[in-house]
Amino acid sequence: MKYRRFGKLDWKVSALGFGAMRLPTIGGDRSKIDEELAIRMIRYAVDHGVNYVDTAYRYHDGKSEILVGKALKNGYREKVHLATKMPLRMVRAREDLDNIFNDQLKKLQVEYIDNYLLHGLNEESWAKVKELNVIDWAEKKIAEGKIHYLGFSFHDNFDVFKNIIDSNKGWTFCQIQYNYIDTESCDRTPGPEGLKYASSKGLAVVVMEPIQGGNLAVKPPKEIENIFNKAKTKRSPAEWALSWVWNQPEVSLALSGMSRMNQVIENVKSADNSGPGTMTESDLKFISKVRKTFLNYGFIGCTACKYCQPCAQGVAIPEILAVYNDYYKNQDDTMMITEIKKIYEKLINAGKGPDKCIRCGQCEEKCPQQLPIRNLLSRANMTLARAS
């Protein structure tokens, strides 16, 4: 495992962090984690050098922290920095902060949190942080030894990001979405400008969504698959995405939300070969070509064969995947994005949207492309609902 400096701290973090947001489940129910497999996966990662585990209060309908607490028993707690987050959307009054935090300590079975984040900061939630003086609350927890380092995860543009960093000198780290597709500041990420700014201020930068929620690892359209097949350097699509993130010296670590043991094994191996400057000029040109092609054809190799139809819940799967692809293909076209939003809203209003998916998995059994349809629908719902 390769290690990198964590901002100003005299501590080095593993290049790969274990994100506990997409743990293996039973029957497609996010609240029913396959505990035996999930614990085995986390401990395998730690045994192979991973020393950062990230979870949150709301992950897996509140069950992720419980699972992580179990996984870190038997000496594993002492081997990692444990990160979790305050769900600001659930906070209505200042007393909620203590109630939620105490519940987190109980679920995780710990006395303190190494790395504590304010979850999902944006312009709106930052106003709540100031209104309830959440920073003062966090500083008291630090003084009590209940929190060691304070940070935040972020979903907004660079200007908001810069303001949040500059408004509090007590930040140790931040967590942003960053991958070779999301390379510009927008309403979900501060982009490379934000990465460099945070690093210049001494903050450790934790990257989430390095594989864009799995989009960059699913079976792509043939046009993109042909490009990967011709690459001089042989890497899996997931390894290409992670390597691109790790190639940048400002990045402290990349979180991966792994849901299968083979993903853990593959990502640990990829981390062993990671580091700034490990990608050649030819590799970077290759990734640039892949990015441009993704933006032309989309992420998903759905052929609209409709073998997945009819869905028992009425979800218009091919139409949703097409809309999801079109959203990313037209990021620079405001008029097209407006039309795409209208199409998505019509699907929702007709009761055919991804929000109706119960994750039964029947569509995946029928899909000749073997696409992870349930995860794609979930990502589509999260992305397009926020955009509408």
C-alpha cells in the first residue's frame, strides 16, 4: 500500500480509503447489509494497508455505522482513522447535534471519532451551520477529545467552497467529488481549482466518487470499449479512473465505495501501484480521449433492447438511462439541459421514474449487457432530482 501526507498532519494516510456507503446487501435492500461479507471486506482492506474508513449517519438507512463498528472490533479500530459525518439535513435545533453525535458513538461502539465531517455542505447548509453555530459545537467536542479533526464534505461550486474554507481556520480536511469526467467547477464539485485551493491552505483533500459512483467502471458503449481495448497501458476502467486521481499530488486519498470482495482486491492492488507522476504523458492523452468520447456517447452501454421491460413497478428503465446519459453528454448546453430536465420530470410525474425502483433485481437478470441497473437508477435519481 502507498501512503500520502494528510494535509498538515504528521500522519500518512493510505492512498485508498474504504467508503462504507455501498456495502453488499441482501435482496437489494439497502438497509439489510450482508454483515459477514461486509466485515470480511473491510478487514481484508485493513489487513492490506488501508488505514482510513469512512461512513455516515444516513448510509444504508442508518445501518452503515453499526456495521463499521462491528468490523472494527478485535483490534481493527486501532489500525485506522475512522471518519463519519453530521447529517445537517436532520438538524433542526442545536440539541440535535448532541443527540445525533451521541447516537453515532453508540452505533460505532467508540469513545471518539478521528475525522468528523459536516455532511454535504453547500450554500444552503452552510447558512444553517452559521445560524446554529455548529463550528462552536464541534470545537467543544474537539476540546473534550470526542473529535480529533474537523472537516466537511461538499457539493457545490468553487466560490461557495472557497468561502467555507476561508470562514474557518479550524478545518483539517475536506471531501470533494473529483474524477476525470468532473474536471470543471459546477453545482456538485469545486473542480481542480478547488482541489488546488484546499491543498494550498494546508487541508487534506479526500476524494469521493473517483469512479463517478461506478459510472466509469460499468460496461461502456462500444465506442468507448474500443478505445480501452487499444490502450498501450493495460488497466481496468476502474483502475484508469483511480490512477488519474492518484496521479495528482494535491489528493490525500481516494475513497471507494466497494460492494464486492473482488472490487476490494482489485482496488488494493491498484493503490499499490499509485502515486503522483505514475501516469505517463501518453496515459494522460488517452484519458483525455476517453473523457471526450464519454461526453459524446454517455457512460452506459444500454442498447435500449428493452429486455428489462416491463418493470413490475412501472419504471421506464431504458428511457431513464437515456436521459441520464444525455444529462452528462450536454453539460455545456444550457438549453439541452433544460429540455432533459423536462423529460425527466415527465417520467417522474407519470410514475415511471427511478424513485419507484424497489431494487428487486429482476431487470439485471434479464439485461444482456449485464449492467448494474439498480445502482444506475439510484445514481440517476440522485443526479437528476438534484438537477431538476
